[in-house]
Amino acid sequence: MAIVRLVEGRLAWYPPGASAEPQWLDDAAAREHLRATLAQRQIKACFAAPGEDVLLLTLSITPDEKKHISKSLPYMLEEQVAADVDTLHFASTPLQEGEYAVAATAREKMAQWQVLLSDFPGIQRWLPEPLLLPWQPGEWCLLLEGDTVIFRVGQCKGFTAEKDLLEALVQAMLNEAAPPTAVIVYGVDQEADTNMLPTALRERLQWRHGNLSAAMLLSKTDEVNLNLLSGDFAPRLPVRQWWRQWRAVAAVLAAAFVLQLGAVYADYRSLSAQNIALRSAVQASYRSAFPSGVVVDAEKQLRRQLDALGGTGNGVGFVSLMERVGAAIVGMPGTTIASINYNDKAGEMRLNVVAADFEGVEKLRSRMNEAGLEAVTESSNTKGDRVSARLRVKERS
């Protein structure tokens, strides 16, 4: 992991490696080297937020508080910070069940760091400096460099302070809690670094030569993923950059879309006019055959009318009945049909027949029955020398 941090007010970065020395980013070559490294995306990059500007603590959270922790966290810590919570930025991440790691820093500092790192957009992780040091339960870890010391004493507990304050800070922690089982110290001068600790801790001291890069070889930074880039400072998509790159293409696509929309609308208007003309023509054709009645679906209504008049596949219909009635009456001189009344719903017709005598009427009825019809004499009477009868004829069931 490459580390970018502020060292004595200067921005520097540490390439991966145990003996890597910082490269100062006010040098053009170092800046280009970091940009090239970030562009390759072969390593992770992290900004180490100065420990003196970040407050680290562990907070117990109930299940109900967990649901609204992002909004309620500033007010839960209002009594533990000296500044107004509205001027602070809070980041949190869950640890064990019911515990959260919390970091608090000034919004003004976050804005300053964003400006400093604006040329390096590939750095999407900001961790407080103390959390970059390795740590085991019961141990303390110190990194001595220059006039400062970075101190980690817990899973989410640590700070950065001046070396002159180290003895007083250590003594204060010993007064509040039991001494650690081991004190890991990274530095460059073993004798001087050892003498800075109280005598009671020197027998527990394990001194190691190295800087922050060496310490991070044993560090597990994923155990406490307390990224300060959260909430209002969470990374945003580079919409403006994308717009500058693709606005010409977007303009062409927008123009093509507008032209296509216009063409579709013109086609719609043309087809709508054609549809109205066709519907008018269909209704006119229907009215030429059936002048009265309501037109709902001209085609469907016309088919029903034609089916009723022409018969269906089963031979039912006016034309079918008339054909067989006509075949039955052919060859019977003196017998005529005076009138026909057809009921399309019932599929039957009533005939007023005039014959020479009753025998002629019965003969016609018999011939209809032989043709597969069902003919019934409903009434008959004599008019002079002729006999008039009313027959009901339908398809035999």
C-alpha cells in the first residue's frame, strides 16, 4: 500500500517497501511518479490523516441507535468534544457486536486536505495515522520520527503528539489502566528511543528499526476500516469531467433523438389521418348494406349478418333453408309460397303456402322432411277452391 501523508507541513508519499523513504510531492518528478502509480491501479493508496487533528474513540451502540447512527452520532459525542459538533466531521465503522469505531475531525481540515490531494483523485481512502500502526491486544505501538511520536494503544485508540510530551502521556495512561504486555517501538536510534520511556516499561520494550513503511508491513489496516471519506465528504462521481469528455457525443445523440422524435410524430399524424379515413370508409360501406342500427365494430357486425343470411358450416341459415325448401316445392305445380318470415335467432322460417288441396300441403311438408328439415303445419284453412296453410320450418335437431 502506498501512503500519502503530511510530514512537517509537507505532503509526501511512501512507495510500498520496508525501506522506502518519503518522496516529497512538492517535487515535480515525485508528483508524476505518484500519478503514474495511481493510474496503473496496481497498488492501493491511502492518505494518512494527521493524528493530532483526529480524535479516535470507541462507542457502545444499542440496536435502536444503530438505525440512525449517521444522524445521531454528532449529538451522542457532543459532551466529549471541545468544538461545536456542527464544525466537525464524524466517520464510524462497526467493530464487535454493539461497538463502533469513531473518528472526529474538523470540517475545515477535511476541506484543506481535499485541496492538497486534488491532483491525486485515485486516493479514495483516508485513515487516521495511528490506525496504520500494527497492534495486538495488550500491546502498545509507537513510531518515533523527528519531533513527533505516533501512538496506538487500542483497536481504535491512538494519537500523534510531540516527543517532549511522550513521558507525561505514557504516565497518564499508566495511571488509568494496567501496563501493556509489550511496547513496540519503531525508530532510528535505539538508545535514545528507549530512554524516552519510563523505566517500568523498558523491560517490556521491543525496539525495531524503521519508518512508517516498515511498521505497515505488520499492520492490518482492514481490521478497522475507518475511512474519513464518508458522509458529506464521500467520493463523488466525476460527472463534470465526464460531461466535458462526452458533451459533443451527447449533443449529436440529442439532435438525432429530436429528429427521430419528429419523424415518428409525423408518421403518427399521417397514420392517424389514414385510420380516420379508413374508418369512415368502413362505416360508409356498412351503411350501404345496413342503413339502420348502431355501428360498434362494422366488420364483426357485417360478418354476423352475412353468417345469418348465408348459413354456417352446419348448414343453418336463411339461404340454406331456402335452398332446400325451394328444392321441395319444385315439381309441385299449383303450390306456391305466399310469404316468408325468417327468424335468424331461432334459425327457423314460417311459410304461408297456397295449394290446390290439403293433400298438396301434406305432400310439400313430407318432401321438406325428406330433405332433412323439420316442417310442422301450424294452421290451415280453405279459401274458395284453394287451401292456405302456415308451415314452420327449421333444421332438424
